[in-house]
Amino acid sequence: MATAVGKKFPDLNVDAMNEMGDTFKINVLEEAVNKNKKVVLFWYPKDFTFVCPTELHAFQAALGEFEKRNTIVIGASCDTPEVHFAWLSTSKDNGGIEGVTYPLLSDSNRNLSSILGILDITNETFDEATQTVQVEGDNVTYRATYIIDEEGIVQHESINNMPLGRNVGEYLRLVDALTHVQEKGEVCPANWEEGKDAMSPNAKGTAEYLASH
């Protein structure tokens, strides 16, 4: 499976829903390039499930931190806009995501998730009798996360299996690291956080960093 890292994010318009109940189109690549912002796009398997709402609320809680970093947050699954709105209208106490204000993509035709290769299809077989392709798996997305820069280039891609929730703080750290690299021309070593020393991108820089850490 090919990675999206280092490549332009796919140029595709996808249905989306917001907390007001409006269905509209979002093109993730254009969001980054036209608005000159970074984008964190996170996919989750299904609305009205268990780990998913904890992640959506965690991204919402950190939204101000992403905004401070000139970064747009977009959630995504294969649910329809109507199902997104039903979940957005359900209180947190009842397992809902009321209070989430960033847009949610509705990739219900699986066009974007198919290009990205993040659907949980374990096997496909062609059924001669019905002349159809039968898939094994729910045909929903894994917990895939993308960080896209202002040029529309994917700088980070990670994929968790269904039971494994993400650490939202790690994506803030990665956005900080990417910004540091862009602004300072330095590279960021292991466990780097904003305010810590980075390295010159050469052997001398590595040696100096390792000698002092």
C-alpha cells in the first residue's frame, strides 16, 4: 500500500456537514492551499460508536490550540451527512458529539478513502453468478490521520486499527515540529517539543546535538 506522504493530497470535492445542519462540499487540498493553512484530517470508522466520540471531543477540546497554529481540523468517515447531523444533535451524555464545531466529511461513496487506501477491506472476490465484487470487512475507514501543509503536501500519515484511539497532543507536536522546520530550516529530533533544541540538518548538527543531550 503506497503512502501519501510527500505527495499532494488528492484533489477531490467531498460532501461535508457542520453543526448547523448545512451540507456542503469540501476539497481538503483547496482548504490548505487557498486558505494558506495546515490541515489535520482525521478519519474514524463510524458515527454512533464507542472510541470515535472520545476522539471527536478530544479534537474539539484542542481546536483553539490548532487554530493558534494556523491549522484547520476536519473529521471524516463514510457516514452520510444526515447521520453526521443526527450524531451532532445527540448530547455527549448520550454518546453524541454535540458541541463539535469543525466540519465532518461524508465520504459515503468511498471515493476519497479508496484513493487513500484506508478502508478495512480484507478481501475482494468477484462473484460470477451476480457479476459483482463482494468485499470482506465493513468497508469503513481505519483511524487514519493526515497533516497537510500550506502547499497541499502530505507531511504526516498514520493509521490506527479500530480499537486504538489517538493522542491529539501528538498531532499538535507534529504541527509544531513542521512549523519549526519551515521557519528555522532545522530538523526536529526524537521527542522534540516546542521550545526544545532542534538540530542543523547535517552530520555536525547531529553530533553537537547528541553530545549535549
